[in-house]
Amino acid sequence: EDTPPITHEYVWSEPDQAWTLTKGDGLTQDRKHVRWNEDRTRKTELQEILDPKTGEVVRRIQRIYGKPFPNDGRMVLLSEIKNPGPEEERTERVYISDPNAAGYGHLKSVIYPDGNWHIYEYDKQGRRIREYGPWLNQAPTTDVTKARVIHFSYKAPTGSFDTGHESARPRLILETIQGKEVTRTYHLYSETEHWEIRC
């Protein structure tokens, strides 16, 4: 017996200036508003999830996109806000926007609504060399004596069989907490082999 098709319907509302998606199961409706700034370098999307029986909004998610890079028109997500208002949950992202800086165009930091955070550093080839994160209740910082840090090295160990294959992959991943080493992992690559050594 053939399964009947499921239809998802988009409807444009002129008064709301928004699209509404009614999913085929009829259980949810999504409404999306999109607003641009004057020079179209910033876009705000508001997604509202509705109860299809009552039309009431049960959840809102606001996403703000921007073009922080002077030399390209790429648009990236800058912030996401769940249920905007007094009890909102906000995630903020910052990108490296200086064309002369190592890691230009990459994510520099992200802060989550629960207080978790990450800060990233890169080499001139755009490879991640350090990732900072919280230890206990530490606020965002690049002080290795206060944070949990993952260090990445791309230099092959001297005397190993590593041929330099997969040069974008780290050869050493070192984790420190408040400046003290807690783990280290070596990776060795050739054209046919990959070895992982944990210490």
C-alpha cells in the first residue's frame, strides 16, 4: 500500500510581512520575519513557533547575521537569542575581521547563555593553535594560568615516519588546566597510515 504524501505549506502574510510554514503533520507552524538594515550588511531573522490550534506563539528565536569582513561579502551568524526578553538565552559570536591578523575570517570567540565560552587563536595559515575555555567559574580570558586550554602543534616530531601528509591536521594536541598539563596526544601521518599516541 502506498504511503500518502506529506505536504508542507508556506504561506505569505502581507500584514505580518512573514512566511508561515505549516508542517504536514499539522502539529506545528513556523513563522519567519526577515529584516535588513539600509545598506544590507545586517539581517535579522525572527522565527516564531506557533500552536496551530490557537495561533499563539510558544517559542521565539532571533538570529542576527552580519558581514564583519571588509574584503568579502560573506554573511555569518553573529548572535542567536531564544525567547527575546527578560529571560532570553543569548549566544554571541565574534569573528576575526582584521585582514592582517592571523585567522582572518575565522571565529574568534563564542559565549553561550549558560556561561560557557570559547576563545580561539590561529596561525598564519588559518589553523587553530589554541582553544581557551572555562575552568570552574572563570570569565572569558586568554590567561593560560586561569583557563582550560587546548594547544595544537602542526610540526611533525623529529625522527618519526611522519611525511608531512595531511598538514592541516595537528601532530600534537596538548591540554592544560590553569597552566598545568593534563593530557597530550600525538598524531603521525603518512600517505598510507595514521598513528595516534595518547600520553
